[in-house]
Amino acid sequence: MTPKTCAACDCELDQQSIKVKLGGKTVEVCCEECATAIGEAEAAKASAKAER
């Protein structure tokens, strides 16, 4: 079985993974720091889209 990995840093996930929304989909990250990074990336993408 292939282990699940963090959507932000590719670390292997354990039972304490955090689920966050990214582009309308739910992804799992390994820690609060990665959850914040995913959120910032999503906000930057939305901001760039709004500027067009």
C-alpha cells in the first residue's frame, strides 16, 4: 500500500493529518505550517485571478 503524503511538502502523513480545502477539493497536510502555506497559495491564486 502506498503511503499518503502531505500536499505541501510530501512528508508521510500519520493519523494527525489536517484536511484543508484547495481549489474546491479537500487535501491532507502534515502540520499547521503546511496548512497555512496551502491557504496562502490558494489566496494568492484567487488574488491573481481577480486582477485579470
